[in-house]
Amino acid sequence: MDQRHTEFSSRFAIDPAAAAAMGTDELRHHFHIEGLFQPGLVSLTYTHYDRMIVGGAMPVDKILPLEAIKPTGTNAFLDRRELIAVNVGGAGTVAADGLPYEMAARDMVYLGMGTQEVSFASADPDKPAKFYLLSAPAHRTYPSQLIRIGDARRLDLGSQATSNERSIFQFIHADGVKTCQLVVGMTQLAPGSVWNTMPCHVHDRRMEAYLYFDLAEGQRVFHFMGEPDETRHIVMRTEEAVLSPGWSIHSGAGTSNYAFIWAMAGDNVDYTDVDQVTMDQLR
């Protein structure tokens, strides 16, 4: 912790053989992220999976700046990076080089490489905004843009019969906002449905991170990870995130319905570029 408004930690990359030998505490230490939304603080986790940064900003009665951190090695946070902020709290504003983006719950803003001054604010301190932050290295500058939840591309999938009726909202896709690496969307499970991403898949060409939210107090999601024939699980509370290396499945089942934000970075931005895992491969 070396900034007044910012705390950060780092996560090194773990190979599948090492992960298979880990117990509960070790798995949580390496893959589970809690404490994303702390009043008056920007909390960041710098990962060595495609150099993705996963974080949260929770402004209350003051504006919070996005400050550079030592792992990026730059004067400004976005000198060599791009960023997506998704609001999962009350109404708020992300300001980028003096341009305000007013955001309701589940709206998203993309900020391109080279943006110098970024800050976060809440419209009502009693109902603060909670900005979920995702950043990856960039190779060129794409225009910054606000995407409201109503403007996202929606796909309705699954069924009640298989407990996975859900709506997928694609914020970033080939026909929409352009990014260098980041692909981000949100999935909302319908009441009575609990499974996400099952049948599951892996994609060795990119990593992924999940933020589970809108999970009622006392409820949990069991997030499944690991190689298909060597699976493990991590128990998740609402507003907690989990990292998924390219070699790992990423799937979950909750004790009630919930929503989650999925984000990927790596070689390929094609949403459909996955390696499917059949049910008989799982162990």
C-alpha cells in the first residue's frame, strides 16, 4: 500500500499441477479476491495472468482518483493500459480527463490507453456507487465510450429444466466497442436457476475473472475451477471475485440465483473461441 487512496496486491501465475495439490486456504489465497469495495478506497489486484488488474472503487462523500501503482511502472495508470469500469452499486460518475460519464447500476464505461486523469464519484453518499475495475495492457488507443446495460447485446439461454435459465449481456463484442484485449459481459440468472457455464469450457488463449454479485445475504456460490479431470471449488460470497487461468474451467452453482461479470484478456477477443468440455470429461 503506497498510495493515499489506493491499496494493491499481486498474484503470481499458478500452474495446474501446483493448483491440484492445494488445499482450501491455498486455493483461496491464489485465486479468490475479497474486499473489492471498501468505502473511500480503490482496491486493486495485479495478476500475472495476462497482466490483468482486477479491482474495485467505492467513493462515498469524496472523489476517488485512479492512481498509478508500482507494478504498472508508469506515471499514469493508463499510460500503457485500457480500463473498463462496471457500476454494481448506486448511481455514480467516472470522469476521464474532465469528461464525466454518469452511470446507473450495471452501466459500463471503457477508457482507452493514454487517458491521464480518472476519478470516481457517487451521486448519493448513502447509496454509494461501486465500480468494478478491469484493466489490461494495450497496444493502441481506442475511443472511450459509455455502454448502458440497455445497449448491451443480450442473449437469452438455458432453461428452468436444467436450472440455468439466464440472460447474457455482452458489453464488448466484435460489432460494438473496440478494445485491445478486454472482453467483458454480465450474466443474470433467472429466479430458480443456479448454474452458470455448464457444460463448461476452457480457453488456453486467454484468462478470465468473475465477479459474483446480487447474491442475497447468507447465500453462496460454489465456483468450480481446475483442469476438467482435476476439479476444485471455491465458496464465494456476494461482491467477491475469482481468477481463472487459461487451463482452468470456470463454472458455478449457487444456493440461489445471482449475477456475475465475466472479463477476459489474452490473445483472442472472439467470444466463441473456447474449447468445450463434455460432461463425461469432468472429475
